[in-house]
Amino acid sequence: MDLPCVEWQKHVEQKWSRLTLDEKKSFSSLLDIDEVFDFGLSQIIQEDVDFLSGISKDYPIQKDLERAARCRKEGNSSFKARDYTAAVLHYSQGVCHASLSSEQLSLCYANRSAALFHLQHYRECLEDIDRALNHGYPSHLKHKLQDRQAQCLNHFPNGTEGLNTTKQGAGHQAEGVCNRTNSTKPNPKSPNSQQQNGRSPVSCLSPGLSVCFSPEKGRHLVATKGIAAGDVILEDRAYSCVLIPGMGGERREETEEAGRVFGTEVRCCHQCLGETVSPVPCEGCSYARYCSEGCRRGAWERHHRWECPIGAELCTAGVMSQLALRVALKAGVKEVLKAREPIRDADNNSKLIGEKISSKNSSSKPITEKIRPKKKNSGSSDVTSTEPEINDPSAYYHGDSYLSVYHLLPHLNGHAPSLRFLCSVTIATLYLRLRQAGPPPVSWERRGASESRKCSNQSQAPEEGEGWAPELSLLGSVVLRHMLQLRCNAQAVSLLRDTGDFTAVQSTQEVRIATAIFPTLSILNHSCCPNTSLNFRTSHLVSPQPDLVSTDELVSTGPEACSAPVSVSAGLAVSIRASRDICPGQEVLHCYGPHSSRMVLCERRRLLQEQYHFLCICQACSLEQGKGPEGGGPEGGGPDTHLQCGKCEGPVKCSVDGAGGFVCVRSSCAHRVSRSELDLRLQEVRVQLEQAVDLLETDRPDQSVRLLQRAVSQAGVFLKETHPLQGQLADAMARAYSTMGEWRGAASQLERSVVAIRSQYGEDSIELGHQLFKLAQLHFNGGFPGPALSVISRARRLLSLHCGPHCPEVQELQAMEDCLQGVL
């Protein structure tokens, strides 16, 4: 939930509607974020704060012993059914809901240790045993824990000594949340890695990149030499991130009770986002949980000690509000005041943009004189149409520092006045709630903040908490700035998660787990057909290597971790790889969401204009626009709809004569079908697909196959083999056949799915790579060495291109190939 909940949005809409016309005009004309925040703050009364707290009860975060006992009972039921994974999740919920001094806490830890033992997580089992004993586990039951402890130690070669070695090694092997990459970094000591005056930034650009500026594109990255497809061109670490609750934005009580679905907030560490089987809970609330004591302490010191008392209100206010607050809390007043000062030549941490650009294809230039304003026409999340001065921060590259985040453009006038009002009132209310919860954050305890801040109108503000000086309303203003920035610069963080279907065909789905802000990634401009791909990973708290110049380097995860620098701080990181060859002078681009392979031109442009405030004229959009409404599709029928005529099986196109629907392009047929009729047919097929998947998940593959065969027969009348729904049907059919041991039938169906994936995403797409990986697994498990080796090479090329040669999937493909070649 990026924006506040619906109840709060309606509440703010009512406040907006009660403003006079002059007040709305006055607010809409404000050009300074401080003034926008002041206006929102002046509109808040105590009843607004109370209303926010009232609706926040739908997001309970308090400790609850009854709920802890209920979770433990559900865990016991799963344990008896030998579903140990579900048992661990239920016990973990009990751990988080139990108060620190309660017996329930020790019982939940003890029960979770039993489930972890059966899952062969022996180190985590031992940790839970220690926690149970340290939290008052009943003395008459301690012998059970002692017996289990002895059994666990038998699995370590040297007893407790082996356990200590395992614990030390575990810190150096972080568990990545996404496609892990082989991130070979530039030498931190090299001047080409953007090191300046002995400072090695976390955001590492490859030697072949330069940060440039132009009034049309703002700050952006340009290749200064050729970059090969698959090369890592940028490493960046998130300045801050927030885990998204639930799998799809459900409220937490609905997520737990309906269908026993556990969301990302239950499975992942709230600090580093790494998945954990035995989370450590926050001692003050039932929501936050962490993979280790290190992450818990880090989160508490950086932000959670102030988030914890108002956690329910933050859930109500949405992810963007919480992320904006975290950025401001991490930065602190000292960094904020520094960022608000004019850029001076003596600032050694900022680099004037425009150096090393020699390509005549680039419109970027060194800033040696004023650049006249031009109309912005670039797909950029960091676009400016104003005239940059030599001391304008937007003309500088600030590396990985807070300056890079602060000087991202908030696009104040790009947001509708009603949205600006919603953001202003929301942040002002959270600011007042934060004041009431306790003293100001330590990072904001600084006198003199008023030197860069106008006096605020706080005549209607509730009584402020101890230590909150009036000038600290600067905190609220900065949080508002970041919330407006995040509308255009936030990065969705997704991972491929195994669905848990135990078939010979690996089944995964992409899950958005977090929203983050990256200092350098944010300056990349958009393309609907980008030349890069992103791979996210996490890094846990480990010890620094003594020979590192900087202690802030990113840790690489997976098999390549041994050759990479080691991090001293946990966090989310991203590797950006070239998805195709990039020539010198070409801009480095990535996709903000609307992709030419997934969305038509008009829809892409509409979404980009609404959220990012630019008309996209990237190469894909320009080519598609040049073809016109009658170009590009089969037989001149416009963009391929992947539909076919139900009468003659010919291609169809969207009707443009005002009648709506679709019409066969063959003049001899000209059969029409209305959009409503087509939607009804599609819905019928989707319902059958869902029912078939349910049958498959309840161990009834034969019934699932029969239902899927009917769905495929119906879909074949009006859908081409390249339609995405045809691919989904074929994929489900392959899973069903493989469950029944019918390998040839499964392979045939998965090859049909590959056709649809290739048509939808392209020959060099990561999506095709994942589908070919599944096909290689199927051929391998079915005992077909020839087809398996053929598919392995195709899958390895694509996965190496996007994820690096050391990602787990590529390693598995190599193991399969070695095995098959040994047999042959």
C-alpha cells in the first residue's frame, strides 16, 4: 500500500473540499515545500490525529498474549500434521505477539526449535533453545530442550567448537532475496571508480560510465566506452527501504486468517529484507521482526525506536510515508542542513557533471556556462526544465551520500493539488503523532535548525512532546519532500519466490517485497525497451576485511561472495547489468514499469505521464508511433493482439470505426466480436485455470488435466498460441503431467509455454530464461539427455546475461550438464 488507506484518503478529501476557493488557489500556488508543509500543518487539529489513530486499530501491532497462545496452538496442529514449515511460521507469529516477560514467549521458542529440528535447521534450533531457556522456560520441561540440544550438537563435527565455526561463517554468507549476481567491482583505489579525495563511494560505477547533465534529461548515465551484454555497470545500495506488508496489500489479520497465507512481513527481516526461518521479534511491538540481533539493533538505532510507538499509524499512512520518514531519520538534522546549503566549489564530496563526454550523439555538456531552459521531453525521473546554475545541486553527482537523495527532484508542480494536500496533511499528522509519542529523534536533537527554516504556523497544533522545539518542524518538511520525491524515484523491489509446488517443474512467481530509494539508480532514465536489467540482493552484518579502503563496500551474495568485498552493514543492494551491448555515447536506461513487451504505446505513455510527468519518446515509443495505428501488427492490423478470428482463425485488430471490439483483418471474413463478449470468454478460461490449479495443489492432477484440456479447447477458438493466457494454461498442464510422471506430455506443454513467453517478452528476456530453466529441469528429470543439453545452453546464456554466471540457476544448469555429459 503505497498511499494511505482509503479511510484516511476520504478524510483528507473532506478537509480539501471544505477549503475555500481562495485557500485552494493559495495552496496550489505554493512553490516551496516548507510552505506546503506549513499549510498542511495549519489544517491539523487534535481530532485529525485521533482519527488517524482510530482507523489504525485495523493494523494491530501491540503484543497480545491471547493471540500468541492461538498462534502456538495452530503451530501445534501443523506440527502434528508434519507440516513443519507452516508450524515454524505459526510459532514465529506467537513469538512476535508474546510479551517479553510472558511464559508464552519461552513456549513458542521451544516449540519452534522442535519444528526447526525436523527441518534440519540445527543452528537455528540451538538458538531457539537458548532463547527459551533465557526467557523462563518451565523447569519441569527443560529436559526436553536439553535432549534436543544434544541431538543438534551431534550434527556438528566438533561439537560446540564446530557450532562456533558455523556461526562465524554464517555471517559472511548473506542470503540473497533475488537473482544473485557475480558483481565484480572496480578497484576502490582506482580513480575510474568515482573515488574522490580518498573517499570510496558505495555506489560503484564501472570505468566505462559517466554521470552527465542536460536540461532535457537531467542527470543521467552515458557509456564512455563499449559495454558488453552481461557486464555489471553499476552497484548501488539502497539508502533506505521499507518492507511491504502482505503478499498483495492485505491487512495483516486477513492475511493470517484467510487461507493461512503468510505475507512478506512474516517471512523477511524488516531491516535487510533477507528471508529468515527463525525471526527475532521487536520487544515493543508484534510487527517488526529481524533475522538476527544485529539487524534488530541496527533497525532500533536507525529508525525503529521512533517508529515502534506509531507503527499502526505508519501502516495506515502507507509505505511511501514510512519510507520518507526513515530517510529523514537516517539522515539527521546535520545532513539535512548540509544538503540545504548552496553547493560550493570546496565541497569535495560532490562532482560537477559533464566531464569525459566526447560522443557527438550526446546532448549533455560540461556546465561551464548557463544552459538555456528547454522544454523537457525525456523519459526521466530526474528531469528539470529550469536553468541550472553553477551552484545548482542538480548539476552535480553526489555519489552515495544523502545529498544524492535530497537533491532528487520532488516535482512539486507535477503533482495534482489534491495529491499534494493529501501528502502534506498526512505527513503533518504523522509529525504531530511522533511528537506526542516521545522526545525527538537523537539524530534531530540539534539547536540552530531554525537557521534554514521559516517559522511554522503551529497555532492549532496539539501539545508537543518534551524536547520538541518549534524549529524541529523542519523534520516534517523534509519528510514531505522525500514523500513527493518517492512518487517518481522509489524503486519496487521484487524477488522470484518458489510457490512450494512439489512437482518436477519448478514453479515460481514474482513477488514485490519492498520499496526502496537508491542514490545512483534513481538518476537512470526510462526506456520502454531498456538496455539494462536489475538484480537485487541483501547483505547481513559481517566483519570488514582489513585491507579495504572503505568499510561501506557492498557484500556480494552466493557462490561469488568469497571474492567480493565484505560489508559491515546490512542492507539491500542492486546490480545493474547491460542486457545488450552498449556503444560509446549511448545512454544507460532502465524501465520504470511500463515495458513495450507488456503494454501498448498509449497505455505506457498515459501511465508514465501520470506518475513521472513526462511524455516518453524513447526508441521503442518513437518506432511504434512512426508505424501509426495501422502498422506493426500481422497483415497491417496494428499491434499484435495475440487474438484470432473465431470464424476463420485469421488475425484480428482493434476496431477503429467507433463500434468497439475487434474485427478480422481479412476482408473476405470481417467477423466482429465485441469487447464485452471477448472479456466474458477470457474470464471463463481464467476461472477454469484457477480451478485446475486448485485441483493440482490438492493432489488431484488427473482431474486438473481434464479441466485444463477443456480450457485449452475453448481458448484455442479465439486465442493464438502466443497469447499470455495460452502460456499459463500450458505451464499448468506441464506441472500436472509431470506430477503424474508423464514426462513427454509435460515437456510438450512447457514448450508451448515457451512460445508464448518468447512472443510476449522477447528472445533475450529474463522471463524466457526462467521458462527455459524449467524446461531443462523437466528434460533432466524425465531422462531425456539430448533435449536437456540443448535447452541448458539456451537457458544458461539468458540467465548469465541477466543474473551473472554465478547465480544459483546457472550453477544448477552446470551441475545438470556435467551429470548428463558423464552419462553420455
